[in-house]
Amino acid sequence: MRVYKFGGASVKDANGVKNLASVLKTTGYKSTLVVVSAMGKTTNAMELVIKNYFENKAELQSSILEVIKYHNEILLDLFDNEQHQVFRSVKSLFDELALFFKSNKSPDYNFVYDQTIGFGELISTTIISYYLNEIGLANNWIDVRDFIKTDNYYRRANINWEKTQGNITSNFDTTKLNITQGFLGSDANNFTTTLGREGSDYTAAIFAYCLNANDVTIWKDVPGVLNADPRYFENPQLLHQISYREAIELAFYGASVIHPKTLQPLQQKEIPLYVKSFLDPKSDGTCVSKGKALKPEIPCFIVKKNQILISLSSLDFSYIVEENISEIFSLLHYYKMKVDVIQNSAISFSVCVDNIYNNRDKLIQHLKAKFNVTCYDNVSLYTIRHYNDVAIKELEKDKTVLLKQLTQGTVQIVTK
């Protein structure tokens, strides 16, 4: 059993869908599970739909129509006959979305988000499944929500491994080519949940773990895992092999190629992970497996944009000790802030956070009751693994450094 994952960039248009089919033909597709994300920037478009639902009802329908138009263009490029069943199946999904907005009574943004955002994945896999059947690649479309069960921590759900394993063991046909959605699951009440942005990689790993798969391949628009994101750094280099440990470190610090939760289940069963280019499926790409040294051993650069740096000091110049730190972390947890860097001295404490749930103002107000608070918005957090002096100097050039922290093998720098 093999597990493939294709991201949104790989299926952003009809040519992408055709290329996915070409990859399957080139590499083989028997006993294969294909996990697919929403097409192109559909998730972003759906987030605008949700925003309009809450804040601008007058624009809701037009934003939905944009998503419909985008997918209809792909359908018309893939299928000659507009009477094809795929058109009715996709329309049915959009009708289901419209019905949810009409009937929903919940004011909870996170609940509404999870009930609607996944239509991108449901639609993309429906289109791809029909297309593959059309060209002779017989496949089985499955609803991932019937297999992956979670709690109801909407937008970042936690897996119920026992129920998920039972569902997959009992109901999954490993002999076929199966197509399913990334990113999604369902809770005990069968409401849709999501595993966090970029969670489709995690979906692939969950299935691989439960199926005891031979390997997982993530198909990207880059040749493999690079030592830097080409969007922000010049001349990135391909890493040919990485250990699970090193890959988990890179993922923890925010490397965008591999989702942070993806590697843990794979490591437990020593299932190799390959990251390859969907434009060159025969290339070796990057192999992530047990005990493999980083090859080549060069500095690896990671950047996280739009972070918030919060610096605290005590109102009376007393020490910031265990009691204060415990309270600070309790508040960070309460307001669902993802902590990326911590630095403290005798009378100060700084933390760089990711404001996923938009609770920044509430947190700051709460902290001001006990601390002097300085807050820097829209900062960038740079991490260099296997750093050297040249790498640090190059990174700091023409930037204002607000925080810098070095440990063995890793440096983190917050800049404005």
C-alpha cells in the first residue's frame, strides 16, 4: 500500500488534474491511496466566503459564485459533455453549502469554519475521481470523514486514534486506487472538523500509519525539501535525505514543506516519506527516514511572517519567576496563542506568537493588569538550523533585530 498526497498547487487547473493522472500512470496506481487538497487557492476563497457570512452578507453570494465559476471552468476543460454526472455531483455539493448557510444557527466562527471550508476538498476529489474514471483509471472515491474521527476542537482537531484505526481496518479496500480528501475529519456527532491549515500531509500520514503503508509521497511544485523557501530566499538547495528527527525539527520551526504533525505517526512505524516534484515524477526528490544524516549538511532557513512579539516586565521590577511564567503560559493557552520563541531574563519575558485565533487584543489587555507590556505586530521570525556566522550575518543585513536566541545547532531571530 502506498499513500500519495497532492496539494492545491498540483491541481490548480485542468492541466494539473491531467498531470496528476500522468503521475499515477508513470509511477503505478494499484493499491494506492491519493489524498488531495482543495484546488489552487480555493481554501483562501472559502475563507473569504466565511468572512462575508459573518461580516458582509451582501457579498456572500458573489464570493460563493466566484468559487463556483472557478471550478466550472476546470470542469468544462476536463469534460466535453455538460450532461456528465460530475456536473450534477459538484452542483449538489454547492447546494449543500448554500443550505448550511441558510439553516445554520451557530454563532461560533470556528464551528462554521469547519463545516464549510472543507467543501474545497470534497469538490476537488469529486472532480478528480470522475476524471480518472473517465480516462480508464478506475478508482474508489471515499469520504475521509467516515474514517478519520476527532474531538470537537474545531480548526485544530485532535485524532481519536482508536476509532480512526478501527474505521480504516474495517472499511478500507487496499486493493483499489482510492481517492480521498486531506485536512478533514469528523467528531462524535459527525460534524466536520479540520486538522489545521496544511493538514492534508497529516491526513496522508494518518492513513499510512493505520494501513501500515510501504511509504508516503508528497507531490510538490519543488524538487523536494529545500534548505530554504524559494519565495523568500535566493538559490535554495535540495536536501537529498533527512532523518525523521531533523525533519521534525524543521517542521516545528515552521518549514512549509512538511506539516508539523505529519512525521510523528510515520516515525513510529518507520514509514519512509518522500517529497517529490509532480513535474518530474521520476526524480529521487528527498527521502525522510530513520537515522539518515542531513545530506548535504548546510544551513537551513525558515521564515514565519506576520508574527507578534510580546515583551513583558514586572510592574515593580521584581523577578519574573515560576509563578509569573506559569500565569503567562496559562493566558497564552487560554487565548490559543501558538508560541514560537521564548526568551526570559531576571525581570523580563519575551514571547513570539502566532495569532491564529485573533485573540491578540484580549491577551494584551489581560497581561497589562500585571505587567508592563510592549507589543510588536507583523514581525518576522527567522530560524536557521545548522547555522554559521556567514548565514547569520547575511540574514541580519538591512533588518532591525528585536530578539535573537542561539542554541546548539539553531538560531532564531525576530526582525521588524
